[in-house]
Amino acid sequence: MTDFLYVGTQLPKEYRENCKFFLDTSDNWNDYGYKTLCVLYKILDSGNLHKIGYFKCFNGNGEKKSRFYLSSTNSRAFIMDYKTVFRMLFYMSIEERKKLIDLLHLCILFKNEENNQIFKDSILRNWSDFETFKHFNDYAKNLILTEFEVSTLFLEESKELYRYLK
């Protein structure tokens, strides 16, 4: 746990006031024994949660029946869809996105990763093949590292956006 990100199955009340984001590990879908699915939420000033999106997270080489926990050395996470990428841009500053990348070791692929069992059974489950996933992963990482401060623009333009969406 950091003051930036709380990882767990429930978000204790005291962390609603002190953390910016919550990575929920409680709804881990069971992919052939691997429990990798996590949901990232932004903690609003009101204490309410706003869903950013879905990630597949694991530690080390990925052990079956093991829930994700935050580790400074062996945590790994991958974004699962474009909607999550765009929500990260909309609701997170560049500093927050970079910090999340550093904490979760987000989007880091190693050589011969496609041969790792957790990739075959869980991470790649919604992808047609490793190359398609790798292409998405590289594209997602480049997008979330953009220096454009999209989240600030939304805050500044919120009244105009509200009128437009009405």
C-alpha cells in the first residue's frame, strides 16, 4: 500500500481518504487456476469510486490460485482493452500514469514471454495470439506515456462538455 495506490480485496475507509487509486483484486476471474483480473478505480474526493478499467496482474512467474499483491520487485500488470487506456488518459495525470507504470511494472514484456504458462492460460485469453497482444501492449504503453495532459483539459472544459453532452 502507498498513499497513491491501495491494492486489496476491499478498500478500508481510512484509505478512501488517503489514497488516489484502488486496485481491486476481489473479482479475480479464474483463468484455468490463475487469478489475474483486477479492476482499477480512482478514489474521488467524495470517497466514491470511479472505474478506470481492467488489468491482468500477477507476481513472479504467476502461481496458480495466487491473488495479486503489490511488490516492488516482481509485480507485473497489463492493460486489457482500449477503453481502459482512454480512461487512464481522461482521469489520470501524466504523473499518475507514470507512477502506476512504475508501481505495477505495467506493460513490460520479456523475451519469450509467450511461452510462459500464465500468458497462455490467462493474459492472452482474450487475444487471438501473442503478436496481436504485443502490438496492443506497445500501443497502449505509448498512449499512456503521452505528454499531453488530457485529464486537465477535461477538468477545465467540464462545463462546456456538460452542455455538449446534454
